[in-house]
Amino acid sequence: MYLTLLQAANELDRTERQVRYLVKTGIILPINQDTYKRDGGYRFSQDEVERIKEMLKPEGISLRKAAEIVGVTPQYLNSLALKGEIDSDLVLIGNKKERRFKKEECIKFRSQLKVRTHSSVAQFGDKLHLYNHNLRLFDLFSYKDELIRVVKTEPIVFLKTDGTLIHPCFEEFVQWSSSWPEKPYRTKKGFVSFRLPIPRNPEHLTYNILFNLIEELGVKNVQVFEQNDGDYFIRCRQGKISLQQECFNLLKRYLVEGEINKISDDIVELQSSMISQYIHLPRELYTEIEKLASEHSVSIQEQLNEIIVRGVKSFRSDR
């Protein structure tokens, strides 16, 4: 009994196109090399398929399976492997190289990546809860006949008009904040960041701006950090918000990353400094870029950016 091309592909865990490539390169030998067209396709003996299966059985797991374990995309994991951040081996299968990973190494790296993600957020400072204990961060109200600003919700900390901080017990007050308006998560990639000095006046404009920023963009799209040097670090996703001129000027002054632009009298747009753009590349060109990225030990994205920058400079110089 002989196997068809489809059956052989299933046995080898390959696509029919890949098996045809193995035939073309002489790695797998069909029994009807000369008559396959007349026979309606290639036929393979079971012994030949078993031989190739053993030959193509490299150590470790594939890039796709490794990416599933780590919890990232195959493209991102490949870029990490190129940088040497995770161990991998390039195995020659026929005339093609395939990157392989050890399963235990992927599990270990997944834990390291989680720690690194937490520490990368921690570098901005202490992350503040935007809503906790029925209180909105930066809400302003009267407490014991005195105007206060909520500057922390966990633990609860109020800022008084004389600049002092108090730590009331949860049971001590009856003033509550309603939860923030529900706003959808903004999927557009990129952040806009601000670093503003922490005011010691509860009625300072900064607090009003930050309160409105969270209210308009939503808690899913804003992060607030308190830094040791006495600043608030704000990361927010891209979007449009209503903002008066005075507030716009203040945010513009303390912009760290991204852009803030007026599009009408009271509407401003927050935009990342990076733009995502999908492009279609000929396969041969992409293969060449992939090869260059591997030679330079950089990601394909980094290599492509470098090529574009050089191309733009060359184009301008030729005009």
C-alpha cells in the first residue's frame, strides 16, 4: 500500500507544498517519480515516509509551539532569539533552516518575561489605583468641612488645603465616588506620556486635568504612577479629549512621549510618535530582509526600519 501526497504530508506533519519541495530537492523519493502525472500524483512507500520522518525529527519544539508556551507571537519570539535573550538552535532540514527551542527553556523564559514586564512597569514608579474603596483617584470633595483631594485610593490618602496628607480610615467617611464611566479599551498601538510635578494644593489645575483625562479616556486606557522624585508619570492610549487652552498648555509643557495637538477650540488629539502601517512585500524581498536581520542579529522590524531610513535619505540626496 502506498501513500498519496496528502497522506504523506499528514504523516510528516508538513503541508503538501512542503512535501513537494522535499521531492524537488531529492530529500524524499516517490516510487513514481517518472509517472506521477499519469498516476494522478506522487505515491510514497511507508518505509520512505518513516525514513524521512526520522530524518526530519529535530530536537526541541518549533517556533510556533514555543511561542504558544511563552505567550507571545512567533515573530516576537524570533526577534528575542536573534538578540540571544532565549536559547535556540538553527537546525538544517533539507535546504532550509528551522529554529528550534527546548520546552523547559520556554517555560523558564515565560516566568522571566512576566517578572520583566512587571519591572518595566515599575520603572515608572508606584502605580496608583484609579478606583478603589468606592473612591475615584483625584476626586475633589468636602471632608469634615474641609476641601480635600483624593491622591491615593489604596491606601486612602487625602490632600488638605494646607498641603498636609491625611490617612482616614475607610469607616470614617460617608462621601463616595461613583465608578468611572465605562469606556472601551483602545486597541490602537502606542502611548502618550506626561510627567507632571505633584501639586500640594488640592485645587491645583493639574488634578483637574488628570481627573478629566481618566474620565474621558477611561480606566482601561490610562495609567498613573507616583515617582520618588515628586512627579506623576502618566501613560495613556491615543484618543481625542475635550481640553481648555490653559489645560492644553500645561499638558504640552510636560509631554514626555508622543504628540498632543489641537483639532478645534476645545478638542485635542493625543497621538503616539510611532505609526503602525501594514505593507505588502514580495516574498523574495522579505526573504532578503529576513536574511539581513539574521546576519545583523536584529529583529526584522528593526532591519526594515533601517532600510527605510537609508532609502529615504538616499532618495532625498538624489533629487
